[in-house]
Amino acid sequence: MSAATFLTLDLAPMLTAACASASCAVLGSWLLLRRQSLLGDAISHSVLPGLVAAFVITQSREPAAMFLGGATAGIVAAMLVEVVRRAGRTDSGTAMGVVFSVSFALGVLMLKQVERSTAVDLDTDCVLYGDLSRIIWQPPAGHPHFSAEGLGAIPRELWASALVLACSITFSAAFFRRLALISFDPGLARSIGMPVATASVVLTMLVAAAVVSSFDAVGSIIVIAMLVAPPAAVRMYTDRLRTQLLLSGLLGLFVALTGYVLAGFGPRALGFEFALSPSGMIAAVSGMTLFAAILCSPRHGIIARRLRWLRVAADATREDIIAHLYRIDEGTIRDHSDRFIPHAGPLVRWIVQRRLRSEGLLTPTGQLSERGRARAAEIVRSHRLWESYLVQRAGLRADHVHDTAMQLEHLRAPGAGRLVPDAPAPDRDPHDKPIPPAP
């Protein structure tokens, strides 16, 4: 592919999709923090009749007309939600479900009527799934792309998406502190006089603008993936709001560009002669990024949480083993089996025992070393103090506290060592076993 062909056929749709995806991701972060992610879904359904009506009236896809039609439909739908909620005495979710599903059905009916007209270039697939292939950057004959005439021929869809992205970034940066307070504590923001309702209206209008600007990129339905998936994926990686907004926008760019490239060039790289739907691939990449975040994020991911659980279980097993050996040496139990070590199976116990030897807590013959005996006495002391506390303070029976104490003995206060009950330490536990002295 030549550079001129790439600039003409691919650059403008790629940038249009990238700007639309980035603006949706930035605005979707605010919706996510406000727990209103499905507001984008509702808006994408409710603006459909307005988009179709604006197209029929103007006989064109001018961004200004499409935005006006979509915004009008969204405002009417919001008013109808309030009417249904009050008149029908239902909750907001039910009212939204009724109004937005009816709005979407009305939009589909209008689309079907429009498809029958040969004078209007609009169909269901175009509105629902987008049509990036029609966005072409074609300069006047004899003029290069980056000349004044060539830049003047940049498609209006790209300008509209870029304008919405600029407005989204400006809105988020200019009102960052206010939006943060309104998102995290709207009650406090309202009590100190912040315009919570106004901010919500502006945010809703920007989301509607992002949905309308995404009309040519991914359609009015798949845009939901761009509003929800990138912010949700980034949320798995960070707890900082500025980082959330920045990474969401960058991930939105990545998702759009990657989806477009994979849709157009992926099958050809594998030897096939067809191309995939760019909007569908963008949505698929959005979903894959969220799935990867759920699986692999270092703090909240499934793998990280599982590894943390395994580390905790391994530490508990280490302590159970040396405490078990301490009790055997002490003579308080005579069972040399591992049935009192509940946290892991035989293989894990064998691995942990090897680690205990390498740390010097066990001798090569499997007995407690001096260091291991001191550590084990600390664990047994914690266990028996917890048993005494549960019997004396919680009023439990002595034969009902062992399993609970087996869990509590592993607790540690951050930076303060092992956690023990804040109560006078007796000499013997409820089973008349000696409590080791404090180290």
C-alpha cells in the first residue's frame, strides 16, 4: 500500500475512530465513578430516533444537525423518564428501561421506513454498526494531502470527533476538582452549593455528543463498549483519579487503532482475502482489554489475588507446622500426623518444610531448631491467649474455640508484629495448657 493510498483511505477513519474512542473513554471514567456507566447505553438508545429524524430532514450527515437531533431526542427521553417515574410510581431503573427501549424501537422503525427511500443514504447497519469505510480524505486533484487545499478536505466526521475529544478533555481539566467531589460525594457537594444538577446535565450532553460523533465510527450501539470497557479496565490498575482519566484516554486510542488495524490487515496477514468489521473489532479489543485487566492487573486481578492467597496459605502452613512440632515436643499432643495442619495438602506441606529448613527453623532431621522453637512458642502463645480471650470475654465454651483460635493466631498488625488480645495474660489456657512467656 502506498503512502497516498493510506492517507486517502485509512488515516481519516483511523483518527476518527481514535478520537471517538478516547472521548468516550474519558467521559466513561466519570460515568464509572458516578456508577452511571449504563447511562451511555441509555443515551445511545434514546438518541437513535433523533439521529434518523435529523438525517431525514437535512438529507445529510452534517455533525451539527445530527448532534441537534440526537440531543433533542435525549432530552425528550430524559423528560419522559421523569414523567413515567412519577406517574407510574416506579423506580428510575424501571422508567429508564421502558422509555429507552421504546425510543430504540421507534428509531428502528424509522430506520426501516428510511431504507425504503432511494433518495436517502441511510440503513440499519450504518446506524447500528457504523461505516468507517465511507470516511475518505480525498484532496482536490493535483493537491497533496498536507497542502492548504488538502487539509481543507479533511472529512467533517474527523473534525467532529476531534472537537468532542477536545471538549471532553477541557471539561475534565477545567472542572476536575468539582467533578471529583460531585462524583465521590454528591451530598457534600450539594450541601456546599456546588451545581450538581448542572454538572450532571453538562456531562450527559457531552456523552450524547460523544455518542453522536461515534455514529460514523462504530455506530450507536457498539459505542457502549468504548464508554464502559476502557475505563473499567483502567480502574483495575489504579486508584488515582488523574491517572484514571489519562490512562482511559490513552487506552481508548489504543483500542481504536488496534481494532482498526486488526480488522483491515489481520486476515490478510494470515493469508485471507477478506476484512473484518472495524467497529466490531474495536468493541472486541475493548472487551479483551477488560478481560486482561480482570485477569492480570497486579492488585485487583484474579491471578494476583490468587497468588496473594497462596502466599498467605503458605505462611499459615509454615506456622502451623512449627507450632505442631512445638506441641509434640511439649507433650501436649501425641499425634505425629499432619491432620492438625489444615491450610494445604501434602505437596504444599513438603515444599513448606523444605523452606523451613532453608530458613533455619528446622534441623536436617525435621526437628525444631532454637530459632524455630522461639518462633513456634510465639505462635502457640498467640493461639492460647486467643482461646483464653474467647472463653473469658466472649463467653464461648472451651471445646468450641480451637478452630477460631487457629485462624486468629496468624493475625499480624501492620508494623507491630503478631496481634494478640488486649487482655491480661493468664498462665494457662482453658484446656489447662501452659501459655509460653512473651519473647
